Amino acid sequence: MRILLFLLGCIPVMVAAQDTHYWSSQFNPGGFVMPGATVADTRDSGVFFFNPALLAFRPQRSISVSGNIYQYATLKIREGTGVHKPLVSSGTGIYPSMLAGSVPIKRGRVVMAYGLLHHYILSYKVTQRQDKHMDVLDNAYSPGSETFIGQYAAQNLINETSGLLSAAVRLKPSLTAGITLEGIMRKQFLDEEVSARALVNTGSTTDFLPLTNVESVYRVEYTSIGVRPRLGLAYNRDRHHFGLTVSLPLLKLSGRGTLVSDNLVTNLVLGAGLSPLNLLANTRQEKLHIRYKSPVSIAAGYTFDYGKGQLFAAAEWFAGLKEYAILTPRNEYYIRPDTAQISGEGLLTLRDARRPVVNAALGITFPVTERIQGYAAARTDFTYTDRSRFSVPDGHTPYTSYWNNYHLQVGANIRKKKMEVRPCLMFTYGGMNGYTQPVNFDTPNESNLLLGEQGVSRASYFVAGFQLSYIHAL
């Protein structure tokens, strides 16, 4: 029985985009080019602010459409499954960004605002294959090279849609306070499939040789719905502007998920004189409870007016999260036959754990003409993953990226009668040298279940995008 559990533990899981970053969305304290994405600025043309307190400094009735993001993204793991076997995910897309509006009441002392935000997080799809004559099986029973076929496929698709409602009040001429309630619907589809097969050389001339086969499927699909409150303060003094926000942890409202897992081992000989091993473990479970968490965070910002331009600085601290289960399977039989009486509850749990992170950003606006204001901003986007925080380092996690990203934005705000147009270019780069291979089809043998000895490779991530925003005063 220990051997069976060992085998299941060795079958690969999703070990490796920007799904481990808090500032990947353009609507964050470092996304100055997107209208309203600031902590301590009052000139910004946005009508829905990341810091809700800023609404009270601009009591106007207006609507903002942050149009679409036209984006090209590529993620490459150079030796993903072996030498000259990269894992590459790339493509273009058009993603809606934000619709927002603001309504002043009580003669402008109180301002209400609403927003609908779509956050594209990750679209990762890769496949790779090895079809080669290799010395895979022990020569004692299969002399010479065998026909080996290995295949690997993975997907990780994540997006979030948020509905936001804010209110702000002016406490003093230079001091305002506000609150935002953000309802978040998060969807994720996670899938990893591996097969490794070798034909046994028996010396027979038949066309149908015995087969050693290892297959693994792990697939999770879930939807999580929660509410996240955010509190804000803003203070103005001459050319100096200060802002502070506190985002509370996500409060769960509901969540359901589906799990599919299938593991098959056929005719695997683990040592001389041992009988071939056969193993089947299979389950499909629906309507599983989902518990997705986000930590408390504190953001602070400072803006300085110089002439007709502004200098920005912002930072946000995110607390860590202790290990917890996003999805826990029911205690049902997993390894077959059922007489084995082993469930997949501990083997198939989808886990999350995060380290504390601090991100920072710098930005500048500058006049180009009387009606055009230029924008430029750069921000860090550090990963919150930390394998040392998991009790099962090789367990199932929902992530693809384990590296830091860096963002650069340049754009302009064009003022017209009752309308402002803001086009901008966005670039993201990230990567790491020590990315762990999910499998290595260069070194398959019985001791590693035909999946090879995992090495490390270079991973790189690049995004180029264009965003167009409209702000209309009603």
C-alpha cells in the first residue's frame, strides 16, 4: 500500500503569467494611466477611484468607459519537458476593462459611485510531445531501445468580474473619507494531463508488443463569489496630496467547484524480480465547496503638484496567508478496487499559501499641449508564492507563475468638450531561471514512472497592450 501512495505522490501536478500577483490589474494604486487608479490625486480624470475618499473632492455627475484592452501575451518555459521541448503559451485578445459612474448628492457633500470591472488574469495553454526510440526500460526484460511516447498538456484560465459601489463624504475642506464594497466573482479552470508509454521489447516479431503505461489527469473548475470592503482617507494641503486605503479580507458568499482526477499505471516494473505493477485511481466530484481567500492590504500614496504636472508615489502592503484548502474533495474511494479503502481527500486537495508582499510605483504627468497631458508610470508586481509555506511541497496548487513581474505604462489624456479620451500603451516583463519542469521526457525510466528527472529551466513572460478610456461629464 505504501508503494501505491508513493506512486500517486510522484505523478506530476501543476507546479508552475501573472496569477500570483496582486498588481496585475490596471486598477490598482500603481496603475496611474487608468482613470481613477490612484490613492492621493485629485486632478485625475477618473470618476471611480481606487481610493473612494477622492470622490468627495470631485463631486460631479459623470460616466467613464475604460474601453477595451487590446493585448498580446507570451509565456515561455524554455526546456519545459526537455531539451528543445519548450512550453509556449501566446496569443492576442480583447478584454473589456471598466464601466463606472458617479452621482453627487446633498449638494456635493456626499458622492456615490458605481463600477463594473473585468480583470483578465491568465490564459495559459501549452502542449508538448516526445516520440523517440530511447533506452527506457530495464534491459533485463526489455533489451535495447524502446519506442517511447510522452505527452504533456496544461491549461490555467483565470478571470475576475467585480461590481463596485462607493460612497464618500467631505469631513473638512481638506479631508475626505470613503468606503467601497466590491463584489468579486472569480472563475478558474485548471487542467494538467500527462501520459508516458514505452513498448516492451520481448524479442517477438508480432506487431502488438506489451505496453508500459503511466497516465495522469488533474482537473479543477470552480467559481467563487465574495465581498471585499475597502476604506479610504484623503488629505490635501496646497501642492501636497496624501491618501490611505485599507482593504479588508474577502468575505465569502458562495463557491462551487468540480474535480476530475484519473491516474493509471500499467505493467510498471519497479525492480528486478518484482511483478509488474498495475494501478487505477479515479474520481469525479461535483458541487464541492470553494473557499478562496485574499488578505488584508494597506496602500499609501503621495502626489506633488509641480506647475501643470504631478509626481506620484504609491506603495501597498499585503499580509501573508497561512496554508488553507481552496477545494477539498469528499471522502470517497479513489484507488480502485474499492476494497483498497483509500480516498483521495488528502491526495487531491487544492491548496493555497502566500507570503507577505510590498509593491511600489512611481509616476509622472506632464503637459504636452493645452489640452493634452502626458502620463508615464512604472510599478513592481512581486509574486506571493512561497513553497516553504506548504505542508505538502509537491501538492496541488492553482498557480502557473513563480516569478516577479514589472509593469511600464505610457499614455496621454486628451481633453475635449465634456469628454476626455485617454489612450495608453502597457508593457509587462517577468521571468526566472530556476523554474521547475513539470516532466522531463529526456530521462524517463521505471524509477521515475517514465516521467523523467525534473530539472530547472528558464521561464519568461511578456505582455504588450493598448488601452483606450473615455470619460464623459453628464
